[in-house]
Amino acid sequence: MIRLPVLALSAAALAAALTGCVVAPVGPAYAAPPGVAYVAPTYVSPGVGFVWAYHPRYGWGWHHPQYGWHRGWR
């Protein structure tokens, strides 16, 4: 009679240990080109697919490979 709660607790512990979320590794996602100071974003990403990147003329901003620069940079 004692074995049933032990098995249930073991199964619950195993299920809790195997469930969870996958987290991407945190690292230097954005790197400044040589000779350029890195400037952190001042607002959140405008949408999925945008990356914080450096533009030689306008400086740092959000860029999307398909839609271009956020706030009209071309």
C-alpha cells in the first residue's frame, strides 16, 4: 500500500524534471564593427525578424532582412 504513493511521486518528479522550456544561449548577439562603439537599443524590437545592426551612415538601429530599416532607414 505504501508503494503506490511512492510510484506516483516518482512519476511526478520524473515528469517535472523532463518538462520545461528550451532557452537559447545568451551571448554577444550584436557586435560592433572595428572602430565603432556599440550602442544598446533604447526600445524593444519592433517585430519578429528584426535584429539590432549598425548602418554606416545612420548608426545603430533595427533592421529586418526583408523589410529594411525600422523607421524608414533605407
